[in-house]
Amino acid sequence: MAVVTRTAASRTSVLAPLAGLVLLLILAAVTTPGFYSPEVLRLVLFQIGVIGVAALGQTFVLLLGGIDLSISGMVSLTSVVLAMYTAGSDDRLVVGILLCIGAGILVGLLNAGLVVLRNVPPFVATFASFVLIQGVIIAWTRGAPSGRIPRGLAWLGGGRILEIPVPLILFAALALIAGIVLGRTTAGRRVYASGLNPDAARLSGIRVGLVAAVCYVIASLSGVIAGLINAGFIGFVDAALVRDLDLNSIAAAVIGGIALTGGKGRIWQTVIGVVLLAVLLTWLIQLGAGGGAQLVVSGAVILLAVWLQSRRFPLPSIRRATPEKGMQ
Amino acid sequence: MTQHAHARPHARKGLIALAVGATAAVILAACSTEQEGGGNATGGATDCINAEEAQSTYEEAWQSTADAFGLDQLEPVAEEVCEVDASEWQAEPKQGDTYRIALAAQGPNNSWGLISEEAFNYHADELGVDVLYASANGDATTQVDNIQQLASQDPDAMVVVPMGEGISGQVKAAVDQGIPVVLCSGILPESSGAVSTVTRQYDLLGSAYAEWIANQIDGEGQVAILSGLAGVPTAEYQVAAAKETFAKYDGIDIVTEQFTEWSPTVAKTVAQNLIASYPELDAIWSDSGYGAIGVIQAYQEAGLPVPPITGDAINDFLLTAEGTDTRFALSTFPPEMSMECLDTAMSLLQGENVLNKVYIDSPSFTNEDAEQYVRRDCDGSLLVPTSVPEDLLVSLGLCTAS
């Protein structure tokens, strides 16, 4: 009987973000008739791409029971590195991107080192990294980053293939890869095992530290990719860029059902969370809601998601952390 | 059964927590969007000295902006500008032969902050005064500590670039300690006791942009307001002044108010939404050139004409708008006004009367005159036109040597 109750609760919990999305889409249709116009839908798809890429990286860290508050810092750093190195020249674009990737790996390793080797709480470690990145940017550029983003990158932020924004296509491809890795490979199962119970995972022979390092590097690299998308989108160094990206990436994963406590959740849940958040943000602007109202509604939705999680309705994936059944 | 009995109180507690959290969020959001008064700049003078002449200098800035924007009238908001009797503050250097002036700066966290403090230091070198420096990194809480630290070094005078009203108490304490404080590029309530305020007037910018837009659309049409950040005084003052001006025109409908975070990326996303939601939009009031860049890009990519738009004069904006038929009105909030802040502090120490409110009259222009202000030899983040010495701009890497 208890099993039946738990299964029903699990379904409810898994279906909650989907139900929320459907409800939101209906609300949008009723309150803003123009919401389903091609222009607005393209905006939603673009938002899904940008938030989604960061949320994918965040998901890897959340599954470990960690959190990464330095992703938005990586977005800014990517923009600055690219502009300062390339000075707008397409000839330097490839090396510029490689430098950004190198910076992403460094920051990811720094985060992992602090968390794994020094046992610094992830919240503190990654926030310190964020501050460090901001400091490096200011010290390097003296607050006035110069240079432009190469035009060759514009397609990544503003391009379309068959009217579908390139960022969305990139997000979909990355989500597919992440889903396969987490759900169908031994490496993915090690991530879940490390997040669920690090001690047990260690005793079973999993190198938890290495798993954590890879996850933090993935999160930082997701910041680099999001940074490249944003840089291509606007074509300028934007020092004020993406203050909200960390919050949005965490919110999207949590709304979808990724547990903040680690080891629970699947990539498709993050995808649903991303879609829901992107629809919500676009709908609020379409409604003409001011900045305060947008923050209130976004915050309330996140609170609701966390509250639903706190009711301890287990997700199916929690109970199926075995190689036979997979995670995806 | 036992599980149920435990689950219900748990769920109820969760609901209560959620309700409390949501209520708190609503209250916080309401507070954050509350507009702060724009006309309460400081003034240390109790008797208005030389009121007529002082008042006329104040009105000059409004008139020159009106002329630049081709406005028949731009009514200055009521302000009482007076001279401050400097005899109270006249003093010899407290240590040695050189005056020591404290600078509680914003910090070099953007090009404005960088130029502000570098221009100050440059001018201090010219005048032969020592500078005691502290950076707030754009944060009012940090600045509270900065002012205390600087005051503890007993400088001859202090120049503060205010990061928020939260520092008023520390400014008052410094003044009570006998340090003349000059506010620079921002305002604080009169209770702060600051001796003089040197700034570009937010009300002027907000009103002038709005009046120019009203002029462009003949007092009728849909207008969107793009502000920087909700709850930030520098943004709210301008918006409040703009709304007051628009309210004079019955035919103008403010259809939406959005925030760009002074980021072209965010502004572009917001503008894409505007295009979809308000295809009949007639003009966009923006407080920022960075925000206006995003707007131009969004309209160009949609293949639509850019509505008349306002903002501050960023070199990047002029470069973006170059070759388009965009109508725009720009003005400046020049960071190099910090040099005048230093002059004001020095005047006080030398016993020369100063104004309690020195409202900077800086250039304003429209698309018709934009060509002469573009600086192709300088970085896009430069605020133009600039009166910063060329050698300083080159040494900061903002311009190339000619």
C-alpha cells in the first residue's frame, strides 16, 4: 500500500512541472493573445537556448549535491576574453574561443579543488570564484573592457536554421548528449551515486573527487558556451551582462525537479524547467509586468517548486540508480 | 495513518512558509519599485546667499539642454540654489604644506567609474594636493566603511561619490567631525549635512528626454520607458521626472515600463518583446545609451524603423546608429565632473564661496549633430563628448594617440 502511495506521489511530483507548463501556456493564451505569434515564440525559443545551456551545466553540479554560482561570472569573462583578445577580428576567433575554454576549465578545476580538496561548501567556493572572476575582469580591464566581438560569432547568438534559433538547436544537442551520458553510461551513474551518497560511492570504488571535478568543469564550460551565445547575440562586451543567469539556471533545474540535495533528477526535467521558466519570463514581459512583478512571480514559482520538493515525494530516478534501469 | 498524521502538519507548515515567503517577496518587490524623491539634494546653507545669481546658474543648464534638443520650453524643476559661506571651512593644511583630500569613489567597476577617479587624480596632480582614496566597488555598504576609514585619517576635505542614501549617516558624522564633504555625481538627503553637491541633474535628463520625445511625436502616441534597475535612485529619479513630463500630454500613453539593467543584451531582449507586443510603438524613452544599442539592433534585425529614442551618449551607441536614419537625443552624465568636485572642495578650504548645488551643464545633442561627437579613435565605452585630457585618455587605453 505504501508503495502504491509513493508511486502515485512520484507521478504527481514528476507531472507537476509539466502541469505547470501547460497551465502557463493556457494562461498566456488567454491573457496575451499575441503570445503564439511567430515573433514571440522565437523569443521564447531563444530564451530557452540561453538559460538552457547554463541550466544543463548547473544540473550536473546539482546532481552532486553542489551548486555553481560562478556560471554568470564565466559568461562575463568569456565576453571580455573574446573581445580583448580578438579586438573584433574573425581571424582570431578560434584562438579566442580556445582561450575562453581554457579559462572555463581553470575555473571549474578551481571550484572542484576548493570543494573536493579543501571541503569548502560549494555555495561559498563558487561564490568566491565568482567574486574572483569579477576582480580579475576589473583588474585586467580597469573597469573599461575594450574591443569588439568578432562578427563571425554573430550566427551563434542571432542565427536561425529553418527559423529555429541556433541557441535552441545548440541547447537541444547538448541536452541530448547530457541525457545520454547521465542516463545511459557508467559515468552518468557515478554522478548519481556520488550525489546520493558520496561515502557509499567511495567505498564502492568510485573516485568521487574526480567525478566532482568533471561536473564542475562541465558547469564552467556551460558558462563559456552561454557566454559565446550572448556575445554573438549582442556583438559588444557587456560588463553588465546576465546578472540573473545563475539564479535562472538554478531555478530552471529546481522547477523541473532536480533536487538541491543531490542525486535526484533527470535531464528532461531540467529541459521542462527551462521551457517553463522561459515561457514565464517572456509572458511576464508580454503582460507588461514591471521589474518588481517579474521578480516576485519568478521567486514565487521557485518557492513553489522547492516546497513541492520538500514534501519528499520521491522521483522515479531516485529509486532507479542502477546500471540496469538507467537514469534517462 | 501515522504517516498521514505527520504529513498534514508538515504540509501545513510548508504552505504557511510558502505564503510568508511569497508575501515577503511581494512587500520587497513593492518597496524596490517605490520611487524615491528626486528633488532632495543636499544643501548645507541655512541662509540663501546671493540667491539670484546662484539661481540663474542653475537655470542655464536647463536652457542649454532645451536649445540642444530644439525645445521651445523646458521648465526647470523647483530648486533653491544658494552660495555657501566658505569662511567656516577655510583652513590651512592639517598636515604639512599640502592639502589632503579624501575621495570615497565608486571604484573602477565600469568605464564611468574609472574615468571619474582617474580624472580626479589627474586634477589633484595639477593642483598639487594629496589624495586619500577608497573604492566602494559600486556598493553602498562598502562605502559606509570607506567613509569611516577616510574620516579617521582626518583629511582636509572629502569628496564622496554617493552609492546610496544609506551612507548619509557617515557623511553627517564626517561633517560633524569638521571635514567639509562635497557630494560628487549624485545626491543625498539634506540631513546628510554635505556642504555642496556637484552633479548633473537627474530631473533635467529625465524631463529633457521626455520633452524631446513629446516634441517628436507631436504629443500623441505610445511610449515605452526603458529604465536601468528598479529601486536604484539614479534610475528612479530620471523615470519619475520623465513620467511627470509625459503626464502633461494627454495624448501620450506609456504602454510599458521595463528594465534593461543598463545592458545592451538585456535591452535587446526587452526590445524584441516590445516589437512583438507593441507594433505601434511611437517612441522609446531610455536612460542609457547601452540600452539604446540593444533597441537599435532589435529593430534593425526585425527590419523595422527604429522609433525615436533617448539615452546617454556612449561612443558605441553613436557607432551603432551611424548610417541609420534613427532619430535620437542624447545627453551626458560626465564622469570628469569629479575635477569640478575637487575644485569645489579646494574652494571651500581656501575660503571661496561655492554653490550648495553645482548642477553641471554638459553637452546634449541629437542625431542631427551626432557626427561631430563620434570618436573613432576611442573605445566604444567612452562617454562622449569628453573634456578629459587627451593624454589621460591615451594612458588609460581608452583612445589611441593621434
